[in-house]
Amino acid sequence: MRAAVATAPPVGPLPPGQITTVSAPSGSLIAVALPGQSVSSGLVWRLARSVNSKVVRQISERNIGRDVIVVYKAVGRGTVTIAYGLTKGETRKAYKSVTYKIRIH
């Protein structure tokens, strides 16, 4: 008997939103800040696209007040884009976006 695995649909097209550019040396920690939403809104931040784990790896995620802070560790040289979409639960439609363009040297 196999266990069922549920996965959320991918985040759809992202609306224009905040873009932050970061340059950091390998070994650095990079904090990504996602603005808080009221619990009653049903809106959640979801990673919108895959991230190259040869450049950065997520090591932590915490709620600080209403905001969400995701920490990545720079593990190799290169450029990576980390994009989040604000969706209603695990749906495709993104209402807002936050994007970090990161260069690790």
C-alpha cells in the first residue's frame, strides 16, 4: 500500500511587486522578509519558483510578529532569484509578489 502525497498547485504568474537585489559572499546568511498578513485573510506566502540549491539553501523560517522571515545560506557562487507569491491558501493566483535577486561571489 502506498501513502498518498498531496502537493499544492504551483504559484501562477506573479504580479509586479517589490524586487530587492543582494550581493553577498559565499557562506553568508541572507534574510528574506515577507510582509505579514492577517490570519483571517487566508493569504499565505508561497515560494513561487524553484531555487538553485547549489547557490543558496533555506535554513530557517520564522514568524516575527505578523511578518515571515526566511533565512538562506549562500553555499556556492552564482546568481539566483527567490520569488514568493501571496496566494489564498494553496491556490495558483498570486495577489502580490516579493522577489530577491541574489548574487553570491
